[in-house]
Amino acid sequence: MIIGVPKEIKEEEKRVAITPAGVSAFVSHGHRVLVEKGAGLGSGILDRSYDGTGATVADSATEVWRQADLIMKVKEPQPSEFPFLRSGLTFFSYLHLAASEEVTRILCSKKVTAVAYETIQLEDGSLPLLTPMSEVAGRLALQVGAWCLQAENGGRGILLGGASGVRPGKVVILGAGIAGANACQVAAGMGAYVSILDVNPSKLRYIHDILGGHVTTLMSNRANLEEEVVDADLVIGAVLIPGAKAPRLLSRTLVKLMKPGAALVDISIDQGGCAETSRPTTHHYPIYVEEEVVHYCVTNMPAIVPNTSTYALTNATLSYGLEIADKGLPKAFKENGALARGLNIYDGKITHAGVATAFGLALTPLKEVISG
Ligand SMILES: NC(=O)c1ccc[n+]([C@@H]2O[C@H](COP(=O)([O-])OP(=O)(O)OC[C@H]3O[C@@H](n4cnc5c(N)ncnc54)[C@H](O)[C@@H]3O)[C@@H](O)[C@H]2O)c1
């Protein structure tokens, strides 16, 4: 199979879909890989790093799209890429089709087969191609939170790790899932006082088991939440109710009660945010001050660390890409249920219920496609 890796062209997107190690894996399985010139630059990967792996570095996006059977990208097709979509092409990337009727309709009308990173789902319900980005966002929350606390950004001028003879800062993490647990590990490693709240006791037990006495684990209820938040230097919002808006845990009144110059990093902002005062920001203008609290509410946090994010993402996507290339369609879907759940559109027919429902379009049962 010919695998194409175009350069990402969406604003603020600097990741690339396959690293040189990933290219080597495809080549060793007998496939050909075309990487667009400069595709890795945003992630610090030079063209010559791809050269040595057996990839062909192509001069233009047109060359990559025209020859590829399978396009691997990070983001959904952009309008300038629509003319490249065609019947027989398999497209594999983050798609979020239920949020974009335009992209859904164009993929259908061009009879493309589209597999979405975010809907690949294991038997236990987990989403293996979303996990790495939650991990990155959780770890990054401490880095940006520490920056928010610096005086020139409106923060309290607190160093989270403290100094000898000086108390460390207090970090309060809401949600002990993937992002929250990763934030917790980094906060504890920095030497901050850390408390973490969740409604799920098994999530708290896991944190308690791995970090022991370095972290205080608390059930998330009104009393605990208020007591912790008003005493915090940095609050990190990392809550999620799957398929719903983030729960509003911090009312404006509670934010007002926080210390002046405290910081709130609301990772859950991509699901609406966990504070009444949260509103989406971008990497160009990541923070604003409201109720004397520095808010950081960037919806695509991993984009600011494209090198790490590229490696974390491609570690997770590679095996699925290889399976599609090795087995072809529909065999790959037949033999891997997780991958089949990632199929959103097959040959122009919508196979994902969420996407069909979102726009009132016809749904073709997955079974029909897989057995075909
Ligand atoms: N901003 C970004 O760039 C970015 C990047 C990656 C992920 N995210 C978002 O971060 C959020 C967390 O993702 P995740 O992968 O860690 O999810 P997750 O499902 O692993 O964890 C969410 C946790 O929130 C807990 N929770 C739910 N209601 C709660 C409540 N009332 N109080 C306390 N805890 C509660 C759940 O029990 C769960 O443990 C999601 O909204 C995700 O979309 C944002």
C-alpha cells in the first residue's frame, strides 16, 4: 500500500502523523511511504530524518495525495484539501465529524473511507488514541499553571516547589482520570502540596496507591471542593462526563473566594469548562484575569508541545495504521473490533451512529460493511 503523510495546514497545528521510526515500520512491512517536504518541521523532525528510513520526501501535497491509498494525518481535511478527496482513498486522522457537517458531507460525496482516531475504542470503553493527548495536557497543566502564577502574568508570585524555609504552593486537581492523574504526578514531583478530588473512589485509590502520602485524595463533594479551592494557589480542572458537557464545579461565587492571583487551568474547557468563569482561549492569548484569578483555558493544549505530542500520538496510532495497510479493508475491521469502531464512513456511507444522528443522515450498519 502507498501511505501518504501530508503537512498539516490547520492553524496552530504543528504535529505530523508519522515519525521516522513509524515510516521504518511501514517500509519494513513492505509498504511505500510518501512524506510531504517539511511535514515534520513543526515537530522538530527534519526531512533528512525521513530520508534515511526509506520514505520518499515529496515536493508537494498534490504528489502525496494523488499517489496515496491511505492518507495519515493529525487533523480533519481542510477546505484546500477537499479537491484531493476521491473514491478508493482511506483517510485516517482525528475527525470529530459530529461537529462538522461540511467535512462529513464532502467525505460522503467523494466516497472516501474515513477512520477517526477519536472513536477507536477498546472493549473496556477506553479511547486509546485520545489517552496520549490527555496525558500530555495533564502534564502540561503544571508547566502553564506555574507560568500563570508568575507575577508578570497577574499571578501570586508563588513558586510551586517553594524554597528552603518557605512553604511550597498548593495545587488542587479536579478529576483523577488520565489528565488529572498525570497532572498529579508532575505536581507531586515539583514538590507542591497536592490534593486531588474525584467522584470515583477507584480513581482515588489508584492515585493513593502510586503516590501514597505525597498527595491528599478526596471525594469530590461540595464541602471538600470548597474547602480545597479557596486555599489553592493553582486549581486544575480535569473532569469529564463522557458524551456530556463538563460538570460546572466552580461557580463564580466560589472563584471570587479564591486567593487573589491564584490560577485556574481548565483542561476540560474543550467540553465547556468546569468553572462558570471559564471561556475558551488560544495559544496566542492563552490567559485572562477574572475575579482576580488568572484563567488558562486553551482548548488544544498539546499543540504547544508538538514534538512530544507527535511522538505520544504516533506511538498510539502506528499499530492501527499498520493493520489497515497490512490487511486492507474490510479485513482489518473484521479482525479488530476497536479499529472497526473507529470507522465513521465507508466508501461514502456513514457507519457511525453519532455522525449519522448529528446531521439526520442515513446510517449503514457496520456489520453490513464488514461482512461485504
Ligand atoms: N484542553 C485540552 O487541550 C485537552 C487535551 C486533552 C484532553 N482534554 C479534556 O480533558 C478532560 C479530561 O480528560 P481525561 O482523558 O482525563 O478524562 P477521564 O475520563 O480519564 O477523567 C475524567 C475524570 O473526571 C471525573 N469526574 C467526573 N465528574 C466529576 C466531579 N463532579 N468531580 C470530580 N471528578 C469528576 C471522572 O470520574 C474521571 O475520573 C476531557 O474533557 C478532555 O476532553 C482537554
